[in-house]
Amino acid sequence: RVTLAAEPLLPLVFHGSPLTEVIEDIQPYTQRRIVVDATAAEFQYSGIVKREDVDAWIRDLPSIYPVTLIDCQSSRSRIGIAACADPTFIVIRSRADQYKSTLRSALR
């Protein structure tokens, strides 16, 4: 019986892809479910995602985009967030809306 070596995981390559499409492509490589809010879905990504480093890539999203990650498993703020109905979710939420709300409050 011949055992073939495991095929190396090739990275996923994106060029100007909407964040929602990137998340769809990487979803099979993480045990967490990822939810992207509508404003964050507008961001586009160009780059490489290593399949074995998907979770690290997700954690690094706030350094790439103005987003906040809400880990529904450990976040105290998940109460009141409809997307956190399932604790396995990670919610990617745009900070742009938060800044707009803060600015509106400051101008009043």
C-alpha cells in the first residue's frame, strides 16, 4: 500500500474581492462562523490568505480595515447584538458607523 504525502495547502489569492466573498472562501478553513455587517461588506481585499492561518488573518482584520471583531463566544457585548445569537459567531462590524454616530452626538 502506497501512502501519498499530504498535499500542501496552497494559499488563497484575492485581487479586489469584496470582503464577503473572501469570507465565503475562507469559511471552510475555520471552525468559527463569520458574519460581516453590510458596511464592512463593502471593503475590498487584495492579498494572500494562507489556509492554515485563517484564524490569524481574521484577528488581523482591524489592522487592515476600520472594523471591530466581536467574538460572540467571549464578548460581554454580545448581549443586544442580534448577530450573536450563536456563540460560535465572529461578527465583523465596521467602525465607520460608530464614528458617524459619535460625530453626530458631538455636533448636537
